[in-house]
Amino acid sequence: MKNEVWRIGDVEITMIEEFGSWSPIDADLMKEASPDSVPDEIRATDWLRRDYLNENGEVYGAMRTYVIETPAKTIVMDTGLGNHKDRVLPIWQLDTDFLERFTEIVDPADVDVVVSSHLHLDHCGWNTKLVDGAWVPTFPNAEYLYVRKEYDHWKRYAEDPDFEDGYTEATRDIIDARGAFRDSIQPVVDAGLVRFVDADFEITPEVRMEAVHGHTPGHIVIRVDSRGRSAALPGDVVHTVWGLSRPDWRDGFDSDKAVGMQSRWEFFESVADKPVLLLTTHIGPVPAGHLVHEGDGFRLIPAPDTAV
């Protein structure tokens, strides 16, 4: 798989794709992610059909990690699904060459900071790796930043079998939050590598976390600003590409669907029609784009030529 690199002033951002594939827009996973979506409307939306659907009417979905290198620190955002994780859904049980490809970019021992947009299983999986039957931190010298309210939410979820999560049974199986807490979240705490922070937090002068809650209680986006250039890494604020066209459609994986919908609108308004490069986690095949207003919603214009 091809890595892509962007320069944002003094900051270099490298995308490493864990995996990606095409699937029908009405596949079960897509319907869980976007229960209000109307496939015929998606197909009839010119920019979606032209830029994001293939000739078979399928949409590309990916898992991506970003390495953000500033003059002072090497930061990793969103660590994907990971290998050898025991998950409810077999499709999440991976054994890929991701870590080998990651190491070609940077030695995991040289990473200074690890941050997840949120602690769903597909954003924190490579927080740990399996060594001699134990889950150990993949980035042994890094400071892992956990938003306190995010960690506390998933800790309660993992410990309380009667936790009211508002998910459907299928969605509950997809996120497999108790499994992720057990093998990808808590072992890093136990190793003493976690720093608990507020959702609005400056990592370096160029890179900051910004609270955009709703998808989960402590979801954040990463903003990068350097020498007059700007990028935003929105995590699951941009979860499906048609969620940009119709931000009034609920996201089935949101912990709080009303807050999630409102916070998406506010984030989209903050970057639309501005020179802010969006670097997405799940949508593609082009991960980068610029958001503009389109009708009553928004359109993501692919930016394939922005990589260096």
C-alpha cells in the first residue's frame, strides 16, 4: 500500500493505511454506520457518484494512521485495529504487515506521543501488540494521551454488564468495546504510559486537540497550523462521505446522536470554504480533501495532488 506525505509548514504528516476495500453502500456495516441513509439518494448525488463511488456503485472504506512530525515531537494519531485481537466480528481479527510498514517510516521506539480521536476499537488497536501472550505498548517510549472523560466512559462500559449504551445489538458487536478496553486501552494505563488530559489540549505549538464530542463522550479532532498552512484530522467526525452531504442523517455509532449531529455541523462550518486540508481516517480512496458548502450540506473535494 502507498503511503502519502503532506507538508503543513514545518510539520510533515504521513498517512499509513492499515487496510482498505470497496463495499456496497447498502452493506450491513454501512447501514449500521448510517441508519438514515438512502442509497438511491447517495447514487443520485453527482459529486458522491463521481468522486467516491466506483463503477459498481461501491464506496471505499479504510483504516488509516497518521504520523505527525513537528520540529520537537513525533506524534501518532489513531492506531487502527491492530493484529491478533480477539473480536466478536471475524473481519476485525487482523494479521497484517502494518507494523513493518510503519517502522519503515519511523521506529515505534522513537514516537513521542500517541493520541486517538476516540477509543473505539479501530482507532486504538495498535496501542498494543501481543508479545509472549501479553499485551504490551507498541510505542514503549511514548506518552499516550487519553481524554479523561473518554477513558472513564469506556472503563464504566467495560466493567458494567448492564451499561446503557444506546446501540443496536449489531452495532454493539461491531464496536466490541469491552474487548478493545481489555487489550488496547487498559494495558497502556497499567504500563504507566498514559497521561490523562482535557479534550482541548495543546500537544505542541503546531498541533492541538479540539473537543468535538458526540460520536463518543471525549472525541477530539487534531488541528495542525504552521507557517500559515492548516490541516485538520477529524477522526470519526467524518465517518461516512455521504454524512457530509446529509449531516442531518444520524451516525449509528454515536454515543449521543443529538450531540454528535450538532458537533459535526459546527466542525464542518469551521472548515468549510477555508484553506484547511482534511485528512480522513475512513473515506477515500483519496484521503485528503477540502470541504465546501453544497446545497443544504457540504461536499468534500478530493485533493489528490496535495501530497509531496
